[in-house]
Amino acid sequence: MMTWSLNVATVHRWLHHRKNSSEALTNLTVLSGTKARRRAALVFGLTAVLLLTGANLTASAAPAAAPVPAVPADTAKPVFVIYYLWWTANHWQDRLGPNYPHGETPAPLPATLDADGCSSRSNYPGNTLTDVPGPAGYDQSDAATIERDVRLAASTGIKGFAVNWSGSGSSSQTVTSTTYNKRLQYVFDAVHKINAEGIPFRLMLNYKASATKLTTSAINGDLAYFTGKYGTDPSMDHTYSSKPELIWAGSWKYTSAELTTVSKNFRSKMFLIGDEKPSTWNATRAAQLDGASYYWSSQNPWTNRASFDQIRTLADAVHAGTNPDGRKKTWLAPFTPGYNAQLLYNNTTCVPRRDGQTMHELFRGNKASNPDGWTFISWNEIAEGSYIVPLTRYGQKYTNELKTLIANNG
């Protein structure tokens, strides 16, 4: 018995040699016997298939629903956390004041706050802090403290620290010239150690030139030392350049002429990112810098929604410029867990933490600026209340919150 296997392609090839199924049926009249009957069965079968196929083709020819536009990938950008080096036993004593019971164990909280981390009230005259170290202490003159910070920070998923440092101002300074230099070396040692264990973590320099304005001579001396000592160190980040990356803290306080002096000496050796404001960024300053960040630790997402537009305006201006290599300038957007320097500056300014919501809200709002990366303010600016380092009041709550934010890109 003959078996016929039919599909649409077969039918179309068959019809290529016949005008239509009617013509095929007519042609059967010239045939006789079994051959005619077989041919008739074939034609009727093909005709039925054609009818069914035509219905399907007609249905498929109807306009299809418009496809859902593809959503651009929300690519996560690297987060760098600003890391300060000034927390020693003496610094804690200075900030807590003479009336704080320094030897008491466990160390009592030096102030009270409301549930959102605001409304500061000191418990001891002369105190300017709202938190203290836990049983493990927090003294950065101990290399173990810095290693502990580096390990915990790496576990959150951040790209690395933007280490806040300035030296003696001399190009011939050494690791032992200042206590800051020693602590800076501790940071590099800790990163070397965890990198050797296979843990990724990188460093960029957050040059400490804001609280006290430095001379260009001192800046040149410090950067000569830094590039000579760490310029080719494998711990240095190269997300944006093959050169070591530097954020010049407080660059907005320096004149264009001062920027030009430093840029002329070091732009060939370092990738210079300014710390600018919407009111200071202009073409003249942009010509001396490879990009910009904005240290806005008191940005309030709840009472100042317009701040997101201000950030975006600055970012657009930065991105509008190009560097000598033809690439657009780098923009690093800020975000914080909150801010409270009420006791430090004796004012009422406070950005509530809202149990972690503020961190997420600032990240989501400033993401509209299309940043090339982020500067998180900060790991340990404890006096201004923008810290996440685990101390007595919050423990690891906010390091965990940052880890969640990075994992979810918001």
C-alpha cells in the first residue's frame, strides 16, 4: 500500500506545476483505472490540506499585536565608598569630650536620637558624637582594624574604597613620615592580603584637600610621593583609566589657575576627578579634569526632590565634555545612608535614615543622572553621621543594607 506524507511545502511545490486544484481534478478525466483512482485520492487529499492551510495562513496574516519594547539593561555601575583614616584613640577622646566616661565598659552611647537618627541630644557636655565603638574597639592606628574594614567592605559587593589621604606635602616623604602615611600603607597591605586570597577589591585616592585648603606646592609634593609609591600598585582601580584614579576632595574651592597648575604636573600620571558643584563646573575647569563627583552628604530625598534634577544637570554638563583621548568625562554620583552633624556643627540639619530607605531613595533618584559609578558617603564619617561602619548604635545594619542595595542595583 502506498503511503503519502504531506506538508505545506510539499503542497506548494505540487501547485507550482498546476494553476489550481480544479485544473488538477479536470486532468483526472484522461486517466483510467487504478491509476486514476490513486491520482484522484491524492488530489482530493491535497485540496483538503490546501483549504486547511489557507485558513491558517489567513489567520496568521492578521496584524500581530505590537511587541513589547525591549527595556534597556539596567547595568550596575561600580560603587566606591569614601574611607577616612583619622579614627584613633586620641581622636575619639577629642570628639567625645572630657566629660565622657572613657574607661567605662561597655561604652555608653554619648547621645540620644529619634527613630530616624535625628533630634540629637548629647548626654555629656562637650561631646560631638552620637555613637561609639563596640567591644572590638575602632582604632585605625592598629592595622587589624583597617583589615577588618577592608574585609567587611569587600563582602558587601562594593568595588573598593576611595581612601581619604594627604601627606606631609613633600615629594621625599616616606611611609613613616606621618601617621596618615602609615595608615594609608595599612590599607594597601590589607587589600594586598585579601586580593592574594582571591577576594576582589580596589582602591582609588580621595585626596584630602577640602577641610583645609592646601597650596599647590603641597599638593604636587603629595601626589609625587603617591604616584611614586603606589602608582603601579596592583590594588589601584582602573575602571576609568589605565592611570591611577584620584578624586580631588574640595576641588571646587580651588581656582582654575590652581587646578591648571596641578593638572599640568599630574594629569599624564593620574586620572583626575574633581569634587565640584553645579555652580562651579564650567568649561575652564572641565578642561583640567577628567571627570567630576559631588560630595553632597546632606542631600535630602524627602524634603528636596529638586535635588535629583540638580544632580542630573551637573551630570549632563560633565558628560557633555570630552577628554584628550576622545572619551566623555566621567561622572560619579553620590548617595548616603543619612546625615546628622547636629552636635558637631550645633545646627538642626539632619537627613533621616528611615531604617535604610534614604540610602535606596537617593540611589534611585540619582540614577537618573546616568552615572559612570557611585561615591557612597561614607564608611566612617562618624561625626557627620553619614557612616555605616559597625559601631554600638547600628551594628552591621547599614553595611547589610548597602549589600542588599548593590545586589539589587537599587
